[in-house]
Amino acid sequence: MVTDPRPSLLLIEDDPELGPLLGQVLGEVYRVTWIADGDEALAEALRHDFDVMVVDRRLPSTDGVAVIEALRRKGATTPMLMLTALGTLQDRVRGLDAGANDYLVKPFEFEELFARLRAIRRVFTGEGPFVRLGAWEFYPESRTIYSPYEGRIILTERESDLLRLFAEHPFSTYSRGQILGEVFGGSEQLSTVDTYVHYLRRKTDPSVITTVRGRGYRLGEL
């Protein structure tokens, strides 16, 4: 049985048009469970663990603030983003005081929604800042890269250092000798560079590093 590697997301949104649309868009990255009722969503969140939650402010039966407060009282540490049509300072403070990690005022752009979800999850997991490589997210501090297809991939120290070199200098081409000095301290053979380029390509994507004939390697285009 193949396990879906995408992080799980509980979407609590009662709008009959926005709910399905959000579920579809978020489903490109997350395994989405969509629930339109506050009480039902609270029960679901207590039954199952989710990696992140998106909670609308106004919901039937129990509103979003009360849902978040109830989950926090139960000890839930899941990162939660509140959606609200009320952009007043008082409303935002109310949501944050209830335990939301962030808020987003409607209407919003999907790109910002994804960015805020990444931010609250990054703080939650402690993986530090990331470098975007196409649709991939590389976290040098935790030696982790997130694939849009397979989820979280752990790199070795040398693999991470090699990718970091290219990611921090995306327009530079490095010879094998330069890479040997920068990443391996010059203590290995030149063929070691080729070996680790192969390891990275195999773990991530063949296009992550481009071979520049006669010159060396550079960051590819994912």
C-alpha cells in the first residue's frame, strides 16, 4: 500500500463556493480534509492528528475562535491559520489570543496562503529558513528538502553542503576542484564530486544540478 507523502491539512470553511475551491488548490500540496461545521471539525481534530489547520472565523454551530480555543485547551500544538473577513485590529488580536499562529484576511491570494502555511509549519517543525528551488523547498539547517511529489527527503551532511553551495550561488559554475575545496575540504579525490552529484540527483531530481561541459557543475532548473 502506497502512503500519501503530503502533509495533512484540516480545512474548516463553510462557504459552499470557497470551501471546495480551497480544498482543490490546497490539495496540490496537502492531503485536505474539508469540514464546513465547527462542531464536526472540532471532533475531527480531536480524533486525528493534522500537520496544519486552516480555520474560518465564522462557522455554523461553533465559530473558528472557539474551535481554536478548545483545541489549545486540549493541548493541541498543531499550527493553525485563521481566515477572516473581519480585518479590524480587534478581530485579529482575538484570533491570535485564541491560539491561532497567524491570520489571513479575505479576499486573499493563494500564493500568500501557501506562504503563510509554510511559515507557520516551518516554525513548528524547527527546520529553519528555506531556499526555494522551483517547486522544491530546501532547508539547509536541517539538511531537508521537500519534494512536490514525495514530501520530505533527508540529505546527508555532504549532500546538503553540496546543494547549499549551488543554491547560494545559483548563477555560478564550479569546477570539480573548486567544489572539492568548498565542500570536501580538498581531502577527497575529484571523482568524489561526481559521486555526490549522482547521489543528489538520485535522491531529488536529475535536473537539480546541471553539468556544464568542460567547466563543471551549476544549479539546475527544477
